Amino acid sequence: MNELCDLKVHINGHHTLLLHQSVMCAFSGRLRTMVTQEEKKKPSRAPEGFSIKLADFPGGAEGFELVARFCYNNGRVPLCPSNLPLLHCAAVFLEMTEEVCNCNLLTQAEAFVDGLYYWTWADVLTAVRSCEPFAAAADASGLLEKLISALFSKITANPETPVAAVGTPNRSSSSCSSSPDTVGFGRSSSTKTPESMKPCFAREWWFDDMTSLCPQTIEKVMRMLGCYGIGNKNLILTRFLLHYLRAAMRSPALCKEAGLAGLADTAVHGVALVGGTAFSCRGLFWVLRIVSAVGLSKACKHKLERLMGLMLDQATLDDLLVSGDDGGVYDVNLVVRLVRVFVSSEEEADLPSQRMRKVGRLVDKYLGEISPDHGLRVSKFLAVAESLPDSARECYDGVYRALDIYLESHPMLTIEERTALCRCLKYEKLTLEACKDLAKNRRIPPGIAVQALSSQQSKLQIRPAAAAASAADAKAGGWHDPSQTPRKVGGGGARTRSMDLDAMDEKELLKLNLQKMQNRVVELERACKEMRGQMSKMAKGKSTGASCHQTGGRGLPRLC
């Protein structure tokens, strides 16, 4: 073509293309209209032709260049799944319809779309991914919805996974309410899933491929299926969202996308629906780590934590060691909230259950694990230790061991802070060995040690009385029961006397330790008084020296 280019097109304010007006206007109704308007504004045609601006053109300069090739090639261009979305949206934008020209670009693109159900899975996925740079235009033209429908028709028709057929988009959520596995992507299976292979860790064959799509596309998919937000009642889609969010965690660029928070909420709604029937307690902690990393609303976080708290007796120490984000190594506040949920669910029982005792042992292990953390404040330690009722622990030795580790790791604590820490101990539930160690522990305030020994003494005073009563019962039984032989009665009395001697030995030992502790307290008080006297003398000496300087040295002979 020897004619000069007489049409200057500015694409999205970044690129400019020089074209022939006659060629482009022969296929584009929009360009023809814009050129006509320019001719009316400027009756005298300029030598350089007309200049028009196109804003929000799908695909930018690359898309317009493909359209130009179609026009300059007499309406022919090779179509493939990768360039179909771009050419289709560009044809809609430029109004390249049959009214302008026969067998125009839009007609050819729509004919190609009609056969997309015969495409391979990779072709459909490529076409969906190609729509993402201009998703709004692809959605407005209806192309994106067609591609997504074809995508899930491939999923349901694939023989590798026995899933039910996908219905039409936007189906009512009431049809899914019977079971998360009965509609959409439900899996039929007659065997129970082992605990180690709960559904949260399983994956379908298409999960990895779908992670290449952006969050906005995934949101569109969920909305088309009627499973976005609180409407998510499908276990397979919930598992896919968790898999997708887990992949997003590993991609720093994808993790910053805006649509991930809505997908996280949708996943939590699906998890809360099935609860412990499909997710173990460890699986719920796994879910929490994933959704917390990408963002989660407070309401959904509360819903997930409540579900975890009700199953806390199934948790392990590794599950509770969740990383903290408030300066500490571990998220202590999370554990406190979970324990409170569990305790509130168990408060209706009159007697402490085995589940409560199990959680008590778990919390004691957790205390021992977090105690060396230098960022753990006294209030946080006490919050964990006091989150359980007294009936949850048969013995407080575990709490004492954790307390000792905390005091050793935090040597700069004041006497008031150490005393406050000891309030989480129940001295009557300490074993004698733990109480002896407490009495010798230099990190424990002396007053606390005296209280612990006194509680042990009062506890031991009951044992001799009980032993004496049992001995009296044994003797009375031996006297009145003719079936007992003297040998049996004598053997029982020997055992009773040995129990009395053991109890008396423990009592004497405890009295000795108590006396030592009291002597230690007296010595500390005496040393404190001596130090106060010395400090007062030093203060008086300093004041005397100052007066001597003020009187011109008349006090010097007094100092000598």
C-alpha cells in the first residue's frame, strides 16, 4: 500500500499507532463513527489525517495490533485459545460486527467460542488465564462466564475423579444444604477416611492447575457456583480454597492481592459447616495458619476459634505452638481464647471430665514450652496458667516446673512480680517432692515458701489421724470377727504401724524444713535491719561532711 497513513490512534494514553483510515474503518464501526465525528469538527482535512484516542482498550497496544493485522489481512487471523479472549473483547470494543462487514472479527471469535467444549483442559485454562488482564471487559461480554462453565464441565466429565455433574451457574444454595458432598463436586465413598488423611489434606487432580489463576478469577468462579461467602456449603470447593490460599502464602506477589481475604472467609464458612466430621483438630490449626496469613475477618476468626476450642482435648503441644505477632515467639492469646471456649463448654458438668483433665495436662506442657521466651510477660504467663479451673488439675507440679523455668529465664523480675507469679500455684496440690524443691528454691520469695510448707503440714496432720482411725478399725475388726486368725490381725497391725511411722517421718521432716525456712526469714530480716543502720550512718556522715565545708573547715578536728 503506497498511500500515506492518515489515521493516528492513541491507545490508552501510552502508545500511538499510524494506520490507514480506509482499512480500519472498513471493519470497525466504532472507528468509523469516531472518524466521521472528527470530519464534522474539521471540514478541511489535515495532511496528516485524523487523530483519535481510545481509552480502556482491552489488551492495550498488543490487542490493537492484532486487530490491525486482521484488518490488513482482509479479515483473516489465526485464532487460538491464547489470543481468543483478546480478539473477542477487542472486537466487541471496536464494534466489528456483521452490520459493518461480512464475516467480521466478532463473528469469527464467537464461532470459535462455540466449539470450546471440545477443547482440552489445558486450552480452556489458558483461555481463562488470558482473560485476567482485561477481566472486566471479558466479564461484560459474557466470555468469561462461558469459559468458566467449560472449565468445570471438564472437571466433572474427567474420569480421573468420580464427582457429580455441575449444574447451571448460580444454583440456589438450598439445594446444597443437605450435605456438602451431595451437590456440585461431591465425592461418593463408602469407606471412612482415616484421621491422618482427613479431607483438608487431600487434593483433587485439578487443584494445582487452578492455583495459576488470580484471586479475582477464583472469586468469579465461586460466585457463579453460588458458593461465595456464607453460601459455601461444598466440601470439595472448601478444600480447593484452602489449597489455593496455601499456594498464595508461598507467593509474595500473590499474597498481597486484595481478593484473598474474601476467599479466606469463604473457606472458613465451609470449614465451620462440616466441622469435626471432616477436619481433625490438627487440621483446624492448619486451616487457621493458612487463613490468618492472607487475612481474615473477625467474625470468621471467632467462628473458627470456637470450633477449635470445642475440640481442644484432641490437640497436641505442636498444634498449640502457633507463631505470635505481638512481639512474642508464640501466640499466647490464641491459646487462652481456645481454653476459655473449651472450659465454657465443660462448665455444665458437675464433676471434672477426662477431657478437662487432658486439657489441663496439655496446658501445663504448653506453659513449660513457652516459659523460656524472654518476650513473655508476667500477665501472659498468668493468663495461661489461670485459664483453667482448679478441678482441671489433679497435681500442680507441672505448673511449678513451668514457673521455675520462667523465673530462671527472667532473672530481672522484682519481688512483687515473683510473688504475683506464685498465685497460680495451688500449694495443697503440690507433691511433697515439689514442695521441698520450692522451699529450697532461691528464686521463690521466702513468704511463698513458708505458705507452701504450712499447707503441706496441715495436709500431713490429717494423715496420722486417718491412719490411726484405720488402725483402730482394723483392731476392732480383728477382735470382733471370729473368722480372722491372730496372724492376720497381727499382720494388719504391722502394716498400720509402718504407715504411721512413715507419716510421722514425713511430718517431722516437714517441721524441720518449716523451721529452717522460718530461721531463714528471721536472718533475712536481721540482715535487712543491719543494712538499714549502716545506710543511716553513712547518710549522717555525708551530712556532717557537708556542714564542715560550709563552716570553713571548723568541723575538721571533729572528723579527726
